[in-house]
Amino acid sequence: MRNTFSALWLKLRTRPLIWDTFTTSGWNAVGRGVGFLIPFFVAAWFGVTAETDAFFYAYGVILIFTGILYSVVGSVIIPYIAEAKANNEDVGKFVGGILEISGVGLLFLSLLVILLSKPVLSIVTRFDGDNINLLFYLLIEMSPLIILLVWTSILSGALNAYKKFAFPAVSPAIRAVINLLLIWIFKDSLGIHAITLGYVGGEIVRLIALLSIIRYFNLFKISFSLNFEPKLIQFLITASYPVIGMIAIEFGSIFNKTIATWLGEGSVSLLHYAEKLYMIPVVLFAGGLLITLHSYWSEHYYKLDRNELKTKMKRTIKIVALLSLLLTLFLIFLHKPIVKLAFGRGEFDQTKLSKVGNIWICYLLGFVPYSISRIFIRVQIIRKNTKVIMFNVIYGTIVNILFCLILMRYLKVEGIALASTIALYFEVIYMGIHFYKYEKEKSDA
């Protein structure tokens, strides 16, 4: 038994991609796992109230703008850095340019969000006057996150490109610890505002930690010069397509939350809690795998052979589809005890547990198509063919909105979650058809 374990260990260590996927998944589980505790503590400390509805809605508005760039730049930057390393270019200058441009642009965006939020939210939501005012102040308090989250994403992407996977993976745990500590210290004196303090404070500490890691390993020296060089312009164009796609995604997310405000007090919170519970298997299962594949496939694509990407992708999709299906069935089977373990304490209304469980199942039904579509998307990013991602997400968002308006009439909050799942099936079919159509045209040319 011991010899078998030793042989397996040596085999893993001699295969960098498998080893890095294994270790990164572990670090990602630690980093994200601690972060996933936040909604459960918030549920226990604050329950399901009009104030938590206001906070989660405000946080959703912030994520519209941070989510637009957060998940895009961190992944799009990897093939560019892989290409820059292969050509012996100045990576620090390239990263510094992205940080500078994004910082200036997001500062103006933050001010615009604050100025327009109150009149717009008064029209599109059904919060009363007091909660609209609370929403406004929460948005002001959380506005620094718009810049901070994007900057940490850029630095995380840079570290992943250099195969320093552990540090970006574990950094969310640092943020979450600071977050929970600040919430716990100030929850009695600041109330719901302690949560915003925790989120901002945690992200500042995370940013400092990532900068320290880059400096410690002397990977590159960040330099700032607002100069639109050709490579930077190309990056902005490539990133602009998935950014537009992310606008559609975040619009769909805030649309879901807006529709939830029509279904009575607590509906936004229930949707948020179930969604966060769904994101645990999504992030833990796919997080480490997607990060390492993206880095290794990018390096291989720009340094060695560009023709093997299709073969690697097809093999990976088969494995991911099978594992994600098994995990989906397992979680659905155990959804009741899991929901009770997560929310069955503190100020959380115990009569709401079955509701959260039903919403969670509706989200879980989309786990398989979500996992497969992420593989397609990573391949297109490596090829810098990001326009297809934009159209895929826009069409998916339209599908989500249409089904949301129909299903929420009959299934209430569960219908909103189920509409998101239906949109995921549409997206994976669209990406698959487009990919194989592209391959056929390429082979015929």
C-alpha cells in the first residue's frame, strides 16, 4: 500500500500539469472555502430582513461593474503574458499599463454609479424610501471595491501566467478572514454597514499581499506610463468583447434580483444564499482545473504546437462532464442536510430552509453545462477569439430574461434560478456548435 502511494506520488510530481491542477485545486478550496463562509455567518448574524435585501442588492450592483472586468482581465491577460514571455518583452510595463488605465476608468465609473444609483433604483425596484436611502449609502461605502477587485484580478492573472498558482488561489482566504473579523467586531455598533467595511478592508489586504508576492519572487517590476502601445491596444480590443458579454451577464444577474424584489420581503436574500451555496461546488470543482489548464495551454499554444488544443479540449470535456454530473447527483441527493448545516442556526428563519434547498436544486441542474462551457470559453480566450464569447453571453442573457419572466409567475424564486439554468444549456450548445463549425472551416481552407 505504501509503495503504491509512493509510486502515485512520484507519478504526480513528474507531470507538472496534473500536479499543479491537484495542488491549485487544494489551495483554491482553502481560499474559496473560507470565503464561502461569509454568507453563512451573515445569515446567522443578520438573518433574512429588509436590510439584508438592501445589502445583497447593493452588492449585486457593485458586482455588475466589478464582474464586468474582474473575471475577464484575469483570464485574458494570461495568453498575453505567455506571449510576452516567449518574446522576452517587458511584462511589468504591460501589467502597469493595464493597472493604470483600469484605475482611471473605474474611478470615473464609481462616481457615475453613485450619482445615478438613487434615481434609477427608485424606479426599477420596489424598496421603500428608507431602504432606498440605505441602498445609496451602502453603494457609496462599497464603491472602492470596483477598483480593488479588478486590480487583484489583474495581479492574480499575472501570477497564474508565471505558474505561481498557490498565491492567487489562497488569497481569497486572506480577504475572507479580514472580512469576517471586521464584521464580527463592528456588527453590533455598525449593523449592516459592518459587512461593507469587511469587504473593502479584506480586499485592500488581499491587494497588498499579491503585490508583495510579485516583489518577493522578483517576477517583474511594475512600471506606470500611460502609453497606448500596440500590444496594450490589442489587449483592450480582445478584452472588450468578453467585457460586453460580462455586462450582459451582470445585467441578467441584477435583473434576477430586481424581479425577486417583486416577490416579497426576503426573496432577494433567499436567491443570494442559494446562489452562493451553488457557487461552492462550481468554484471548488472547476477553479483549480481551469486556472492551470489556461496557463499551460496558453504557454504551449504560443511556444510549441497550436494544433493540439482541440484534442486536449475534447479529452478534458469528457472528464469534466462525467465528474460534474456525478457531483450534481450527489449534491441533489444530500441537499436537505447540507442546507440545514449551512443555514440552520442563528437568526435564519428555519421555515425558509426548504425554500433555499429548492432554489439550490434549480441552480445545481446547470452545473454540468456551466462546467463544459467554461472549457470552450478558455480555449477561445487562448486563441484571442473573444467575439464569440460576447455573442454567446448576450444570447444566453436574453434566454434567461425571457424564461425568468415566464417561470417566476408559476415557480416564484425557484423560477428565477431555473431560468438561469436553462440559459446555461443554451450557451454550451451555442459554444459547441460554433467551435466545431470553426474547426470544419479551418480544415476545409
